[in-house]
Amino acid sequence: MAVPSSLLLIVAALALCVTAAVRGAEAVTRKYHFDVQMTSVTKLCSTKSIVTVNGQYPGPTLFAREGDHVEVNVVNNSPYNMSIHWHGVRQLLSGWYDGPAYITQCPIQPGQSYVYRFQIAGQRGTLWWHAHVSWLRATVHGPIVILPPAGVPYPFPAPDHELPVIFGEWWRNDTEAVIAQALRSGGGPNVSDAFTINGLPGPLYGGCSGKKEDAFRLTVKPGKTYMLRLINAALNDELFFAVANHTLTVVDVDALYVKPFAVDSLLIAPGQTSNVLLTAKPTFPGAMYYMLARPYATTRPGTFDNSTVAGVLEYEEHEPASPTAGKNHLPIFTPTLPQINDTSAVSNYTAKLRSLASAAYPAAVPQAVDREFFFTVGLGTHPCAAGVPVNGSTCQGPNGTARFAASINNVSFVLPATALLQSHYTGMSGGVYASDFPFAPAHPFNYTGAPPNNTNVMNGTRALVLPFGAAVELVMQDTSILGAESHPLHLHGFNFFVVGQGSGNYDPAHDPARFNLVDPVERNTVGVPAGGWAAIRFRADNPGVWFMHCHLEVHMSWGLKMAWLVLDGSRPEQKLPPPPADLPKC
């Protein structure tokens, strides 16, 4: 019988407490083994072989305390190249273990292994790990639970129970075949067939022979408080989430505390995490409640999975009304979610996010900046090959006359054949990448207005170089070239402060006056608003090569990504260490 995830989390947390009590405040090294393997899984009335870690979907949970060291031995017994990214982990001076294939490492080839080693520094809450090769993260992902140091309480009332809640996407077809077909055709990929909560599609999807799909069920006790560690592991969809007749109190995003606030529903983008508190009703309510998640999207219908996934919140009943009474006979309530394209709900929610900014957890926002950059982010096109007819087999992008592409400052990033970090460290960057990524668009235009006549983007493998310690301000502007849409941008190796967001075109003359430099939310993945902009600040205090990309997997496949190269500082503790002996080779 499967052990409930909430029980596993409690047992693991208690084990950490016992370990800490024995060893005092000393940081420990927590070791894990990941066997990447093929596993047969049945969902939506069909069985397919998927890539998993240790045969689990979703994968195993990593537990650690703030300050701990972590070692994960990844053995690749799958037929695919593999790498694992520890999403949100700062990787201070440990860039060799960050994970994105061809950026910080060559992938782990079939039959090979690699030991990832890193420390959890200055973070507590929920992060996650996932494959960082092609679309393999569809099934290769799992939670990272980071507890505070022993004896350090949460800065909010401690919950009675904690558990991870992972949102995912499920395709009946092989996701590697889905993206391969899209890249061959130049068109959009087939959308997913279902969303999942902790790997389960739930009762709103049709099952086999009249039986509904299994649902994630959370059984609660009246009056108890539960901390849901939310993770959006979906490939291509931002999601609204709500629990019927229950309020959620947001206390943490991306493993960083925020000023607590209550909501009826929230938004979580791919790559983002959030800890929320849910307090059960004081007495048995005689009902069950749906937990629903469905997409937020501003693009046209048919280009995304617009279905809804349901889990069930049910109450433990000590004395049933009668021996024959069962939970299946209880009424079930459904929450109200924002409309799929409700941009106001999104902006209202994100405006509530504020760093805790307390004496114990200060917000170290750079008050002055050394480097300012302006990036356009959005879709564009590549021309079809000469002689290819309209809607030809390799020309199925916009209007059947072009191929889909995506870019930052009109540069569609091309992955190199060897890892950028190794090329940089060895001084052999020639022919691998150029250090001339543009600071701003070469040709400014009305970014959220009518698209320019030429929508083509250029290809390139280009990095932007930063001196160690530089205070950076980056404004990211969505473009409406092929339709305005939100882009969750993830920066590896750093947390950043979201000092401003707005709609329309960014105004450098007036918008900075509205920046929040006191308690802006700090995170590692930010949604650039559809038809709007987001401004972030961070300090380049981590030497190495760091990927930044849209966490909508289809956009990343089309080239919406780039790399920052942070140079070594002058002191020994500001220099990137040499690569490990077992670093995979291309």
C-alpha cells in the first residue's frame, strides 16, 4: 500500500529533527541516489513507458535543512541523455552542479553517472528538482523540502502537518516525440491531455469502463492547519489554484518568506513554488471539497490545454452518522477560479507579494545599480526554407509561411555542442559562444502595439558578461509580435527582487519612480506580464555561467533563453573552483 505523501514528509522531518538534535547546529551532508530508468505507467486509459527517478512519478522528495550539504548520485539507466537541475538552489561557488545541459555541464549519457554536490545556503521553504534536457522534465521531477535550522521556528504559526502538492501535465504520447515533431514542422506542439496533482489526473477526466481517474485526496482533521508546498512542474501552463470554501494564506514563494496574506485563489507559473497554509474547519462539515487547478493564458484557444484538474479535500470523521454512511454520499463543493484570461486577477495577486523584510530576514535590495539592461521577450519567426510550399511539412508556423521561434532581444539562443561553463573556465570559448549579447533591442519599436513588418529573429549562442559584485537592474518587456502572453522567466544561480511590474510599454522616464526598493518580493522565477513588463534587481555575487530562460518549455525550445557570465572576484572565496573529476563529457 502506498504511504501518503503527508506521512512521508512528517517522518522525514522528524528524522531531520533527530539528526539535528544529535549533531547540534552543525550542518550535515544528506546523500541520495537517483536511478534514472524507464517505468510503465497507466493513465487516461493507456499505458506508456516514461522516464522516472527510482521508478516514481513524481520523483522522490529531497529533504534538507538550511545550511546542509547535499550529494545526489545520478545514474542514468535510461536511453536518453540526462541532467538534473536543482531549481532555485543558489549554487554558490558550485556552478558545475547546477544542471542545465550544455550550459554548466554536458549531459549524463546512458550508462554513465554524475554526483551533484551543493549546499543549501540562505534558503528555506520549497524548491524542486527536474530534468534539464529537452522535455524530459515532464516526468522527471520532484520536491526539495528545506526546513529551517534546528531550533529556528517559522516566522508564522507552525502548521500541524506539511505536504508537497505538485502540479504536472500528462500526454498520452511520448513528449520527446511531441517536441521533435513540432521542431521538424515549425509549428506548435500538440497540447497535453490532462493536468495532474501529485501525478493523478482526478475525476474530471473520463476514465475507463465508467471508472473515473484516481484523484489526489487530502484527508484533514477539523481545526488543524496544513502547509501545502505547491510546485508547478507543468511544462507549458501557468495555473490558477483554489480549494472550495477554504482560504489559503501565502507565507513563502520560491523558498523565501513573504508577508503573509490570505487569498481565495492564487496563480503559480511553471518553475515557481509557494507555501500556503490551509486551516480546516473547526468541526466535521459533512461535505467534501474540490481542489482545482486550471490554466491562465491570453493566447487563442487550442494552443494550450484548457482542461481542469481536481483533487479532493476530505475530513476525517471519528463517528460516522450511520454504519452505512460513506464519504461518497457527501456533497462536494467546487471553488470559483478566475477566468482563463483574467489578467486583472493575476496582477492583483502578484501585487500582494512582498518580502518579509524583517530584522531576521531582511530584503537586501540593491539601492543603486551598476549595470542596466532592457530585454524584449517574446515570439517571432524563422523563414521557411526556399521552395517549401505554404503549410508544407516544414513550414507550419504562423499563416503557414514561417516557422515559430522565440527570442530575447531578437536573439534566439542555440545550444552549443559543449558546455558553456567548461568553455569559459578553460579559456576555449572560440567557436562555442560569443560574449556580445545585446544590452537592449537593436531596433526599438512599439513592443505591445502593431507588430513590425519583419518578425524574423536571428540565431546565436551569446552570453552577457558581468563583473563580480555588480548590482544589476534588468527590465524585461513582453512583445505582442505574435500575440501578448505571460513569460515566466527563471534565472539560475541567483534570487532577484521584483522591484516593479506594469502593463504596456515600459517608460524609463516615469516607471522607475514607482519601483519598490523597500520590501519587493524576492524569487527565482517571475512572470513577465502579458503585454507588460517586469523589472528585477540582483547582485552578481556568484561566479560562473548562469542560464536564464522562459519556463514555458515550448518557448525555451524555440529559443527564449540566454546566458549570463559572471567573472571571478579578486578574493579566493569569489572564484569558481575547478571542475569535478566526474564532470560528464560531451
